[in-house]
Amino acid sequence: MKIAVLALQGAFIEHEQRLQQLGADTFEVRQLSDWQQPKDGLILPGGESTVQMRLLRGLGLYEPIREAILQGLPVFGTCAGMILLSDGYLGTMHIRVRRNAYGRQLGSFHTEGAVTGIGDRLPMTFIRAPYIDEILSSDCRALAEVDGHIVAAQQGNQLATAFHPELDPDLRLHQHFLQLIAEARS
Ligand code: GLN
């Protein structure tokens, strides 16, 4: 299994490490020629969504990535990556997000919570995180909530978390993503 990891900016190395721990191959996408390699899935990492958007457009990656996701390429977006998937950005996932939703006081925090279909007590590290304000279509479902706000969702082959699973040793979310890819391929 070969996973493309968007590596323009942000926390992409940790995703590569998690996927490699699970036995998947990864490659970094920094320009269009990287993207054109064969791949079974895509990671959109955390970082700064405004910067990532500008780079995606500038490098000519915006359209091809959007098109591939719409064609069914499995994608996992974390934090800024979740923002990229949302309405008004790539817009492939029918969610509306609130950026920097936890304000200045609580910019970063750690908690644990259940994720539907994955398990209980998953570590959740939030760093100037968004949350999902609204799910805009019935094929998209909430997978986790923290303090009454949706922090994880899935829509077909698209998985998104407001937190950073790659920063904790728990591999269950990445495992779930690889499983999703395996199902998509069969
Ligand atoms: N605050 C960032 C944004 O709005 C997201 C932070 C993160 O990815 N850790 O894009």
C-alpha cells in the first residue's frame, strides 16, 4: 500500500512514521510531479490551512487533488487537513468548520475520547484546532464529539479529525484509514 502525504508545510513527518509503523509505504507530495505517482490514499496533515491552500493553488495541486478525492481516493485530513477538505476549501467533504475554534485561552489541549467504530479512550491532541460546526449532508457522519462539538467525521472514503492522532502513539485511527483503503481497493 502506498500513501501520498502532502508535505508542503506542517506536521507531515509524524504521519509518515505512523503509517510506516503499520507497514504502509509513504511518499511526500511537494509538487505536481510527486503527485503523479501511483497511490492508494492521501494524508492532508495539520499546519496552517491558509498557507496550505495558497501553496496547493500555486503549485497546480488543488484541482488534481480535488478531482482524485471526488473519484474516490481515500483521504485522511487532520486539523488544517480537515479544514482543507471542508466546504469553501477543497469542498469534497460536506462539513462546515470553525477555524481556531477553541480561542486563545485553550489554544492547545489534550484529552481522550471515543471514536465511533474505532474505540474508546483515543488520545486527542488539539493544537489551535477547528471543530465541525455543521454536517451538511446525510452521507457524512460524526464520529466523535468533545464538549458537545464534533471533532471527527467520515464521508465515504474521507476521514477527518480536528485533533492530531499522528502526535500520539495510538495507531488506531491510522489503522482505520488503512482498512478503509483496503476496502476501497477490493
Ligand atoms: N489553526 C490552523 C488553521 O486554521 C490549524 C492548526 C493545526 O493544524 N494544528 O489552519
